Amino acid sequence: MILKADNISFSYSPSKSIFKGVSFNLSPGEVISIVGPSGTGKSTLLRCIAGITQLDSGKVFLEGKEILQAKNMLIPGHPEIAVVNQLFELNDYFTVRENISNRLHHLAFEDREEFIAELLSIFELKELSSVKSKDISGGEKQRLSMACALAKEPRCLLLDEPFVHLDVHLNKKIGEYIRRLAKLRNMGVILVTHDGVEALSWSDRILVMRKGKISSKYTPEQAYFNPKSLFEGRFFGELNSVYHEDKQLLFRPNEFSLEASKGECRLELKWKYALFKGPIYANYFEMNNGKEIVLYGENVMKFTKEIYV
């Protein structure tokens, strides 16, 4: 175990609790995603774990040693925990290259130069290496912030919505690099996001946070195929909910058949419209009770009148 949060709580005032009684472990090389709606305390949780924001109660341990809380440190934060958030904590008047290099004084000169070149390449910052960080865009600052965090070679990397400014190409490239580096260095990674689909491909485990508490813990497969509720399941993609004999049935748009099978529920449908989504069409139907559901197919399913789930 590399990191342990033990029953931690934080509030801005006695009447405004942000999160309460949160506990989880993080193993070396593991990637955990914390998924939940905006305002539920995910970002504050990361700051508390890093020792930047003072906890009300509970403890956080890094490799078995308790992390000092903010009030006990001259400069809040733990040197072995790197946080990437939307604040872009960069030196505005240093160049892109200098911002990275300043995190690498623990390495020999040749190793430092090699790692700088690798990070500039991976984060596609080569052409900006001589530009001051105050003069680059928000997306470029996001990438530089992640490069600087990895340059520190932390034991834990905490990522707060790290891909909001990145295109699909960079998201995939950088995500793969961070996951590979986590396994190589036995670095623990926590990703905070409201995009559960992103968490599915990123994570070894997923924690769902709601109203200041960890409401569920899943593997990615469990989060997608066996969510505990419609609310949680819809973070991870489109999800249908129907009632049969007073029992709620949750099923993904590809979890249906066109032919009857023993034990399955028959649903009568009326096709409304379809959206093209590349490999599939998302077909939207109306049930007899007026409820809308979506089904995925290779073609437009205009003539489908019934399905079985």
C-alpha cells in the first residue's frame, strides 16, 4: 500500500460539510478514479490528501507514515505528492523548458536532459520550450503542469480534471504515458473527474463520490455493467431504466436481443430517431408509457417494434 486515507473529513463551517468519513487505499502502480457530480468535494479531497488543505479529522498515510497536516507545515503540501489542477502552478517568467528543468535537480545532468526531452516530446511542447509560461495557452499550461508534476518523480500523482483542455489525440497519448509510467515507477495515481467514461479506460478501480461520501467502489467492468443505481450508472455511459413487475431493470443500449429467450422481459417500442456515432447508430425509442430508451445497432432500427432484456 502506497497511500491510505483513514476516515478523513473536511468542512468549511459546522453547517457546511464538504466530505465526511472517507476511507480508501491506493497500491503502488495503481490508478484510482474518483467520479461524481460537481460540488461533491472531489477537488477538496485531493488537496486534503496532499496536505495542502487542513483536515477536520482523520489521517492520511504515505507508505505507512502519516502526512503532516497543513497547519503543521511552513509550506503546505508533501514533496512526494504532486497535484495537477486548474491553477497551473507554474513560474510565469520561466520558459517551458525551465519550468520542467527546475523540478529535475535531483537527477544527474545527462539524465535530466534526457527526461526533459522526453517530457517535451510526450506533451508536445518542443516548439514552445523557449516561450515563457505566461505566454502559452490554457491547454498548453495544462500539459506543462502535468509534465512538471511528472518531472518531480512523485510517489503519488493527484490529477484534478486533467484533460479538460486537451483534444482526443493528446488525451489518449498522455493518458497512456502516465499509466505506463505509474506501472514502471510503482507510482500511485488518483484521477478526479465527472466523466465516468474517461474513468473506465483509465482506472484499475473507480470510487463514486456523492454528497461528500464514497457511495460505491467498483472495478471498471462493474461500474459499466452492474451499477448500483441509475444515478451512478449514467456517469459511465447511456443507461436505460424500465420497470417490470414492479422491479427496476437497468440495461446498457447494447444489452438487448431481438428474439425471445427464457426469463427475459418483452418491451414494446416505437422508433423516434437515430444518431450516427461512428461504429454504431444510437436509436431512440418511446415505450408505451411514454418513457424514452436508447438502443445501439449497426443500422437505423426504424422497423424494430419489440426487444427482450
